[in-house]
Amino acid sequence: MKTLTSVLLLVSFFFVSSLFAQTGPDRQLQYSKPADKHGLNMFETTKEETSEFVGLKVILGGSSTLQFQGLNHSNSALFVDDGNGANINELIELENNFNLATANLDLDVQLHNGLRMHLRTYLSSRHHPEPYVKSGYLQVDRLDFVSPGFLDNVMDMVTLKVGHMEINYGDAHFRRSDNSASLHNPFVGNYIMDSFTTEVGAEAYLKTNGFLGMLGFSNGKLNQDVTSPGETSLAFLGKLGFDKQVNPDLRLRLTGSIYTNGNAKQIYLYSGDRAGSRYYSVMQGITATSDNFRSGRWNPNFSGKLTAIMINPFLKWNGLEFFGTYENSSGGDSRNSNDTRTWNQLAGEVIYRFGASEQWYGGARFNSASGKLANADAEKVTINRVQLAFGWFLTDKVVAKIEYVSQSYNDFAAGSIYSDANFKGIMAEAAIGF
């Protein structure tokens, strides 16, 4: 039944697309980010009026991605009996083969001048073979729905977003793969500590002369319900930054972000991705009862309180790009004042794009995360990753890339499955986005 439902949705999608989806410049909505190559190195949407409002406009888009995985993993962990004679630290055997194909369906609607809606549905993801909604929100860049020209001088600088949405903490989430939406990620995998979550909330932006300021809040919940009182509290976030095209050859951007939640049963900032990692089944034991769909990532497991800051510099000089990340996350159990731990993450990537339309690129990324597992007295552990990638945009909407990845786990106890562990190998990915 799930397979039949997916097929019917896909057939309906392509049929409706043929009736309503625009092509070329007409696909661009006001104050939006293109899903194809034209959206590379775009972060927040700008206040530039790139498209004129001509009435209700419905854009159906989507993406599809497939990977070939050639990874192997190993460790030197001690034998730990699961009670039936099996070693819980023995890793499952991996083969070289294709991963599950993933797909997204996007619905974007221009409702009024400066008023648009975005809705993303995961048609197929590693965690859910059946379709389900990732997020949907309303973005307000004009108040003409109140009256024509209402507060135009203010709205020339202000943007409002409200709904169940991907919160704007840091800049790394703009370059990550969101299930099958992977054209803007020059690599195959996301960060080790993948700071990404979708929560119900609101964000207010001020954008003027290259300056960016944002204040927002969310309800701190990943799965929305009304039957768990006291288990979550409001989370607050903010961002300050500057983004300037200094001259035709040079662009500079620098932002700082904060996310804080002081009293919640669970923090979702590093476990909010419900689609799954691109490194399938790495570091998974043979006795595991279910698939670790976030394999290859690391969740610090802050159970009740968290304050996280992220600083991101970005530089583009002609075809050369540098994107960096410094992240500091401090938290623990909100009911225990002595339980406070800190994790730090560093990442730096260098990309060089070349060709008549920069359709080719090569790049390297180093990513490291370190911190304490249980409490302030525990020993610090470190996870390091190196990624090397080469990609080719066959068209603005199709990219092929190949990546070498090597990830090592350091200073974990001998009884841990991560003791002297590593995984490495080749990933190949083909992605379509429109």
C-alpha cells in the first residue's frame, strides 16, 4: 500500500506539473531562493524584487537523489556479551551498493504581493519510506494584503516568517543536504554535529545595506502534540551578520548565531533531521535491533538545556570559495545543575568552481567535533572527518559528484563500539533539483 501510494503521488505530481508548473524566469517567486544551481551560495532570501507580482502563482518543484556507497568500517572495541553470546561491539558487514533513492516534493505559492507559502514533503527518505510533511511556513515581505503600500518603508527592510519550519540557526544548514535536496551541498555528507531541526515558531529579519539581524523563537518540539505538558519550553534564537558583494570578483559574509533552550525534556537541535544520514549503517553493531538512520553523525544528547553559538565566515573570490564554522554548545540536564557539558565543532571547506559557467568544481572539507559524553568529570572524546569531492553540473538542475570520506573516533573507552573506530571510502551521488 505504501508503494502504491508513493507511485500515485509521483504520477499526480508530474501530471499536475505539466498543467501548472512554469518554466524559465516565470518559476521564480518573489523573495525566494531557487532550488537549482542559481541558488548556490544564497543564504537568507534578499529584499530584491526579482519577480513582479502578477497574481496567484503556484510552483511545483522537487528533487531526487541516489548514492552509490563504497564504505568500510572497523574498530578495536572489547568483546561485550549481549547476554546471548553475541558481541554488541562487532560491526555489521557492509557491501558496495546503491542506497535508497530519496525524493522531495515542494509546493511554493505566491499568495499576494510579498506574501508566499512554502511546503516541503519527503516522498521517500531513509527514515520513512512513506511520504510525510517536513515543514510549511508563511513568509511576509510586503503588507499589501492589509492595504496597498502599507508600511512599505518598513517592509523594504523587514521579513517575517511563521510556521512549522527549519529554524535559521547558523549558516551551515543552507549548504546541507535536506533529504534529496542536495544540489547546494558540494559534498555528499553533512556535518558530524548536524545542527538542524524543524519546530513551530516565528522569525523576524532586518536586512539593509548588507546588514542582517534576526530574532526568533520556537516551541522547542520536533513532533507536535498537546498531550505532554511541561516537557518543552520556548527556544530563542538570533543572528547578526554582514554580507556584501565588495566588487564583481569578491564577496564577503560573516554571521554569528545563537540558539538557547533552558528547560526541555529533550533538545532536538542535533537530532531533528528525520530524513537520515547519507552514510548508511556505518558504525552499527550486529546486534542492533533497528537501523541507526543518523549513522555517521554525532548527537551530544543534551537532555534538558542548551546554549549553542555558531560563527560562519564565507568568502568567494571569482571561482574560489571558503566556508567555515566554529560552534560551541553547552548544556546538560536542566534538573541537575552539576550536569553541564560542552562540545565544540570546527569545519572548514575550500571549493574551487571552474568552467564557462562554473559547472565543474573540486573541494575539500575538514570537520572535527569534541566534547564529553556524560558529565563534566568525563574524558573528552574527538571525532574527525576529511572529505574530498569533485562535481559536475550537467545542467542547472542536475549534478553528479563523487566524494572520498574518512572519519575517525578518538579517545573513546575500550568498551565502546567507537574505540579506535573509523569508516572510510567512496560515495557517488547524482541529484536532480528544480
